[in-house]
Amino acid sequence: MHPLFASWLLLLVPGTHVFAQSSASAYVEDGVPTGIPISGDYTGALRPQIHYSPPRGFMNDPNGMFVDANGVYHLYYQYNPTDTVAGNQHWGHATSKNLYTWENQPIAIYPGAPGEGIFSGSAIIDVNNTSGFFPNQTDGVVAMYTLNTVAEQTQEIAYSTDGGYTFTKYANNPVISINSTQFRDPKVLWHAPTSTWVAVLAYSQEFVIGIYTSPNLLVWTHASNFSYAGLEGLQYECPNLIAIPTLQNASIAEPLDPSNVATSEQMYILQISINPGAPLGGSIAQYFPGTFNGTHFAAVDAATRLTDFAKDNYAGQFFYNVQETSPQISIAWASNWQYAQQVPTGPLEGFRSAMSLPRLNVLANTTRATYTLLSYPYGLTPLHTTSTSLANSTNLVNSSLLYDYGITVPSGTLSFSMNVTGIPLVNATGTVNFTFMSSVTGESVRGGFFLGGDTPFWINRGYIRGYDNPFLTDKFSTNSLIDPDTQTFRLFGVIDRTILEIFLDNGAKAATVTFFPEGELDTLMLSTADLMDGVGVTAEVYGLKSTWVAHEGGDGSVAGNVTMESMAGQRVRRDNLGHLR
């Protein structure tokens, strides 16, 4: 959660009532439902169809993410259920079996009094009942979060005996208090070698990540600090510390194959978000590879590594309870604090913000870079609209592939790939490009790669006219070095109505870009030009199903959400004034 806004988030709420939340009573603002999911309309033209977004209201940081023993993924998030701007922070909740098809659950954790906010945090499964909350079960869930008040930010815990659906706040909260208003966002992990719980917390405006340990989640001891590293910006936020596998070879076609994981090398990453102060403005996340002994984290070097080369990926969190030797799974908030509270989905469709795609994460040594975080979408094959690609080319050399998906893909959501082989290691020339455009308004989002020079890759959202803002940077670029061992370049992308995510060379570089067009994007063009003899290019395009439509019943409703019955399964268009048509 972002304390720059704390002073104006702490507004007293005049209308209140009391209700029983699990075994404890809690204050709840009038108009905020309890015990039932909040309804929402997921048919809007600006609403992503495979990225999670809240039913209505305002969402930011992902919180408390874990996967339970039944394979159910739990996503909590910073949530204002009463407005489309930040404030009035609760923990919203959704669950999924596949990380794409989400079911909205009732709000999980509420403020306890007027002026309180339940800020960011994490959740774990207390299998061995170290807390004493779960004498007869092995699936008890403990959430640790920051309680924000005008006087202080303290760390509290709440426990759940029903698998993470309802919580009871610990009677002896807070469990950590240092008399600070800038101390927040606990991320908890279990360190098996020392049989200890570990929490990382941000001393935000001191540019310090504190490491705390506990035998039971109730009593915490400060162990060490990690300070003044990388980009500082105005403040540190939302730290993550997680064990992560390392690949033996990042150059193979399928680097995430389990046989390619170097199980003998145990590495960690410490991820820190900053806001504001990103190189492109606003918020961004950075990560530090290193080692962790249970009390101290040591980075392998002093390099600054960013998780994203665009502008809409912040406060990412990793799921708890994913096997350490498997790729770790993360989700981030797909927005930026410079404009998150102004984007047009608020007045037009009653919600603001979406999450990133779920991503698989590993460390790898890449071309001229050690310990690169490879971040790649969790498997999309189950979402394909057809068993074979909708469009493809095995020889897209100095030519183009045009595909109109306005009718064939009702969700408006596609994945595409372009793989370039045989790239000369010296004096290479040529470009590889993609363009998504609207046949009605002429708007477009585009990007491309230059095979020569310093091999830059670029994205341009400046041809979108539905929303502008002085901080809405419209062009992004990075460099993607040609792997000398394979002489290849791999591009994979997903567009989901108003979000574009790009992954270069199996996720060695990634970008998350939001945009808000006046007209639907409905046409894709993939093209290449000026390629040299011997260079090969293949391309594929797949349609992706809406995961909200899949929940619809006979009356057009979705469990926990309300859709528009007359438009069920259809793409909803808007005219240039934002009116549905």
C-alpha cells in the first residue's frame, strides 16, 4: 500500500454498523457487503477477459497469495469497495484452479474502526500449528498485514480455520510495532533449514528492508536489514523474499523444462517496489538475486535489475506454497500510481485496475547478464479458442501477416509469437514488427525489434486516443541481445482488450502496457522487413477465451458477478463518447 496517500485515505466514515466476522466482531462501513461476493459487470469493452480485475471499485496491490493443498490459488488484493479511487482499504479475495478463471469471493479482511486501513501483506499455511490457532488441522491460514492509522503503521495477523475465506483478528495485535507511520507490507515465508518464520518489511522512507524472524508468527525478533540498494525513489514498498530455482541453460527452446533446473544451486531473490521514482516515472519493481541463511540476505552484486521495461507492473507478489524447485508463480498490479486513479474504466465501467498475467519465474544466466529473472506467462493452452493457430506463417520473411479477429475471437484477446532464426552475429539488418489496430478509429498499439546495431526493442501506445495524461508515457524500449549460441530472437505477446504484455527471449525481458482506446482493436498485423538471406521467421496467432464468459449460467450471470444477459458472450462496443452500442 502507498502511504503517500495515507493522509487523505484516513477519512472517517459516517455511516457504520457492526457484524460478526468469524468469531470476532468488526466495524463495517454501510454499503459494504459481508458474507457474499460483490457483483460486477465483466462485459465492458475496456474490461480485460483473462486478467483478473475486481467486480467494481478500486484495486491495487496483490496481497496474501497462496495455493492450498487442493490446488486452489488464493488472490487477495488492496480493495476499495465503495469508490474507484484508492482509500478505505480492505482485502478483496478471489480464487482459481488455473490462475485465469477466477471466482470472486466475499471480502476477506475488513478495517476494525473508522479511519483504519488494511494495507498490504501476505498469507501462509501453518501446517504444523506453530501459532497454536489450529489444534486439529493442518490447513490453517495466517494473514499478516499492515494496519494503517493516522498515528502509526503496525503489523497485525488474522487467522482462518476455513482455508482462507474468513478471518479472525488476533486478540493481542499488533505483533510488530515500532512507532512509525512508514513501516509496512510484510511478506512471510517459512525457512525450512532453521525451522523459522521470516518476514520482510519496508521501512519505506528510510530505504531499508527489515528482516524479522519468529517461531510462531506471534512473537517477532528483528534479525537484520538490507539497505540503500538499487533505485530508491521516494520510498521502498512491498518487499518479497523467495527461494527460486536456477536454470542450467537459458538458450534451449523450452527452458522451463524440469530437467533444466539446477537443483543443487539454492538462490533467493529480494524484490522491492518503489514509488515514485521509477526511471519512466511513478512506480516500478526491482529485484536482487542473492543468498539467505535465515537471518541475513546477501545480494550477489550491486546491479539494479528491473522486473519490467514498460510502466504498468508494480507490487508483484509470489504465491506461497509453490514447491521451491519449481518455477515460482507471481502476479503484479498492472497499473502505475501516476494515473491509476484517473483511467477511464472508472466512470465508464465502474472499476479501476487489473492484475498482470500469472507468471512463471526462474533465474538464469543470459547473454552478458548473470542471474536474470526469466518471467513468462503461466500456461495459456487451455484458453485457446481452437486446437490449432488461427493464423500462422512458417516463412514470414520480408512480408506480412494480417488477421482480422473482430468476429472470430469474441473475447478480443489474443496471444502471438514470432521466432527469428539464423541471425548473423555481425552486420545483421532487418526489423520484426507487430501492430494491433482498430478498423473503426484507426487507433493502434505497435512494437518491433531491430536486428542490427544495439538490437533495440520498442513499444508505442501513443496512437491510442481514449485516454491521455501528462504522465502516460507512450513509448518504451529496451535492448535484447542476440544469443550467440542460438542466433535467435523470440517474441511472445498477449493482448487482452486494454492490456498488452510482451515477453522477449523466454521472458528475459518483459513489458506490461495498459491503454484505453475509443474503438475496439480488432486487427493484427505481423511483419518483417530488410532481413538478410538465411534469416528465418515463423509466426503464430491464437485466440484466447474469456474466462468470465465461461462462468455464465443460463440467465447470463456469473457466480459472484453480474453480467449483461442480452450481451452474454459477446464483445460490447463503445462509441467515441464511451456509450455502449
